[in-house]
Amino acid sequence: MASAPSIRASKTVTAATAKLRMLKQLVCSDAPEQALRYHGFRSIAGVDEVGRGALFGPVVAAAVILPERLGGLARAGLKDSKQLTREQREKLDRRIRRMAIAISVAEVDAETIDRVNIYQATRLAMLQAVQGLAVTPDHLLIDAMRLDHPCRQTKLIYGDSLSLSIAAASVVAKVHRDGLMRAFDLKHPGYGLASHKGYGTPAHRRALVEQGPSTLHRRTFAPVRAVDPDAAVEDMVSSDLLFEDEDLEGAEWA
């Protein structure tokens, strides 16, 4: 009689960990750029954003037009900025800026994010970055987005892990935003912005509970709204309207 198979305890793999493992298996190269050049495009701009999921501060986008030969950047280890250390990102940022044909960075602040929502704010930041390029691109390589821009576009899922141009934009945007967060940490102490860069870490959430949100927190984001005293007032006012819609129907006004 066969013995029952032994049961081994398995570690639970989170979705974030599984995604990171998958991304590390992707190869960041100039294959997307070469394919576009084969079809006649020359000024190809990689476009990416950082800070979309943060609770504090702006979402930042960068657009980068690189020269045709990108082997040096590939050998230097250019890839999605989230997979690089700060030292690696800053070294690559300097190299990208030295060799790029054109670079543009754009920010959309927390107030605008709250007004138009983070998705539209991200698209706006990307559009402004493209519009700020000193050289007009003839094709955009964008990480999982499409923009309201007349230029031909390719939306590339996981683009910052596949395209060197998008990865370059990712690094430039990340280095720029991280510098902003270190500066904001001096102006808004107590939240730990220099450490977590405005993302919703446990330490950041504890600071929000203890101090309340600052003027640069994204007040429509749930963890911020939950501890925002102004949000409670807004909810109370919106639920205590002077007139219900049905009361207005058929009313006679002088």
C-alpha cells in the first residue's frame, strides 16, 4: 500500500512578489526602437511616470529621445527604475542626460490629482513631458498608456522592462521625483518622505494618523481621506443638502 505523499509547508507568494519575479525575467533592450526604425521612425521618445501610487506629492513623468546606438546603456544595466538601487539610478540618470538627444520632465501636483483623478493626472504629466521636448518626436513609446497627442504611439505593457527608451524615462522621472521628496521632507518633517518617497508604508500611515495630512497629501486617496478632518466636514455637508432633487421638481421660482 502506497504511503500518503508528504505535505510540505509552502510559503505564500504575494502578487507583488510574483510580479517582481516576472519582471526580472524580461529583457530590456532596444528591440522596440529597432522595429520602429525599420518602419522609418527616427525621433522615438520613451515616456514613463513615477509616483502614481504615492499618497503625497506630484506624479512625475519624463520623455526621453535617445540616439540610435543604445548598446552602452544596455551594458550599463539600464532597466525599470524600480529594479535599481538609488546609486545605480543616479549613475544611469547622469549617463542618460549626457547622451540623450532631448529630455523633458513634467509634474502634476496633488491638488490637480485630487481634482481630475490620478489616471488623468498621469496622462496629463506624460503629455506635458512630451510637449516639453526640444526635439519633436515622430513616435512615442509609452508604458501602458495612450496620450491625447497627434504623434504616432505604441502602448507597451511593462514597457519600462522591455524598452531602453521607456526605461530611460523611468529612471529620469524617478531620480527627479526622489529629489523632490527629499526636499519636501525638510519642509514637511515627521512623515518620513525622504525614506518612503510618499508611498503608503506603515510608517507613513502611522504619521498620517498622528499628524494628519499636510497640504501636499492627496486627499482623495483613501488612507489620507480616512484621517482628514476636512473630509468629514465635506461628507456631512454633502449629505445634508438644503433641497432634495425631488423637492426641486415642479417648484415655482419668482
